[in-house]
Amino acid sequence: MQENQVAYVRNEMERPQAAPAGQKGFIHWARTNLFATPSDTVLTLIFLALLAYFVPSMVNWLFIDAQWNGDNRTYCATIAQGGIQPDGWGGACWTFVAHKFGQFMFNTYPIDERWRPILLAVLLVALLVPFLMPKAPYKAANAIGLFVVLPILGFILLPGGWFGLRYVPTREWGGFMVTIILSYVGIVVSLPMGVILALGRRSTLPVIKILCVIFIEIVRGVPLITVLFMATKMLPLFMPDNAKIDDFVCVLIGVAVFASAYMAEVIRGGLQAMPKGQFEGADSLGLSYPQKMRLIILPQALKLVIPGIVNTFIGLFKDTSLVYIVNMFDLLGAIRRNFTDANWITPQTPMTGLIFAGFVFWIFCFGMSRYSIYMERRLDTGHRK
């Protein structure tokens, strides 16, 4: 007698059930991140109270009571100060930023020649965006365009004097254009120089090691202002009498040298964090020293110190404002220079200009920080489960 066969194996997988209501949504997020413990609750309530106290007045000053239109100081001054605003008025003077925006970006660069830095800025964005995208094609061509072709074009277009272009001396440069140039050169030069100095400091050759140590420690032991003064005042003294180095070139050299010393220590930290087995494994494969560093050690070491590298880049980007000390005007310097314009002297003008400068710096620094986090997560393959 044959018994009935019963199958207990499913032909289709059962659909996953939704998470409980208390384990998803904003309430769950707030309970986990803001009110998980009594101390978290107290800190959250204090923070919310501070926001409730400060944010309305900030929004009111920045936007609601702000002055957006006008062509002189009277629109941003009270009647008692010779303006048209009622006494007791207080708000941002965004019309000052709007009218001075060209100077904030280019300072005294001739208006009819500003198409040159604008063209270079467009090319920079067009080359930088795909370069930062990991899956974008033609990486080699992109890198050549960004690090070789673009600097050559900048050397031709910005000062001019070539191919019928009007010559624009560097003393007329300024604004955000100078901030970008200094940051670009500092970043492009400091990373490879930092790698070379870090490898030299770990070298087994005493002369190379001592020279790298002396260079790094001397540069790191003085502030950037000192380096800028040395670059603009002392460096020309070591040149032949008939040779004249432009002050802007001296500043570029000073910024690049300063950033390279700090970058070297960041990269050296990554090299020291490498397990000894990686060096021994590379040696067992018969790789030469350049091959070992290029193929095995440096890719892993640089991945470990991405936060430190980006932190150095962010610090370099913000430190460009110190060129104001040597009579050059970056974004912050160009804004401060316009505070003395008699057509715009009001109590609201300086704060508005500084807030604008701070917002621009924050946008770029925040963007570098977020990209750093993205690259960390993408390259963090060694610790994934």
C-alpha cells in the first residue's frame, strides 16, 4: 500500500515582512540618535532651545530684514546714518555683495579681460568633475588635461602677453581667482612632494634622510606667514641680479613648500601603519623599490590617510587668506579692501561681506569633506564583513 507523499519544501520564497512600526521612520531615528539616554535627551533639549533662541533672529537679519536692492550706501544705512532705512533697522546688506561681486571674484583684473579666468574656471570644473568620478572613462587623458594642459593654458591666458593677448600684471590679480590658483597649485604640488619627502625620511641612506628631516622640521616649525615673507623678500636675494621673480610666483612656491612639509608627515603616518608583512611580501616577489612602493605600499598607505590628506587640503584652502599680509588680495582680502569704499560704508557692510566669504569657504571645505567620506567608504574594502 503506497502512502501519500507530502512535500514540505516551498517553491517560492516568502516575501520579507516589513519592519515593526517602532523600528523605522523619524520616531525611531530620533529615539536612537537624540533621546537614547538621559544625557542625550538633556543635550538634545539644550541644543533645540539654543536653535529656537538664535535661528529666528539670524534668519530675520540674513533674509527678512536684509536689503537686496540699491546702488549705494543709503539703502543699507538708517536715517540717522544718512540713509533711507528707519532708525533701529538692522539687516544684511546683500546689495553690497551683488554690486561688488565682480571685484570679489577678480579684484582689479580688467573687466574686458575677465573672460580668461572665467574660461579657465569652466575648464577646471569640466576636467575636475569626471576626474573625481571613479567610473568615468579616459582617466589618463583626463589627468593629463587637468595637471598638464590646464596649467599651461593658465600660464598663457592669465598674465597674457602671448598671441596678441593684453598683458595683465599679477598685482592686478585677486579675489576668489587667486584663492583657487593658490589652492590648485598647492594641492597639485604638495601631494607628490609629500610622498617624496615621506619616502626620503624613511630612507636608509643617511644623507637623504637627514635632508628630508631638516626640510620638514624647519618648514613645520614656522608659521605660513613667515614662509610667505621669506618667499617674497628673501628668495629674490638668492637670484642673479638680472633675474626678477614675480611676487605671485614666490607666494606660489611658499604655499607649495609649506603644504608639502605637512603632507609628508601625513603620508609618513600611513607608511608606518603598514604591516611589515606587506614589505616582506613585496620583497619576496622580487619587486624593485620603485615597483614595491608604486604597486604595493603607497596605494594602501594613501588609502589609510585619506582623512589626513583632505584635512591638509582644507587647511591649505583656508590659509590662502594669509596672502593678504604680503599685499595680495584673495577672496577675503578683496572683500576687506571694499570695506573702505565711501559709497558703501555702513555698519552692516563688513558683517555681510564676511558672512559671504565664510559661506564660500564653507561650501568648498564641506564639499572636500564629503568627497573624502565618499572615498573612504568606497575604498574601505579591507574591513568589510
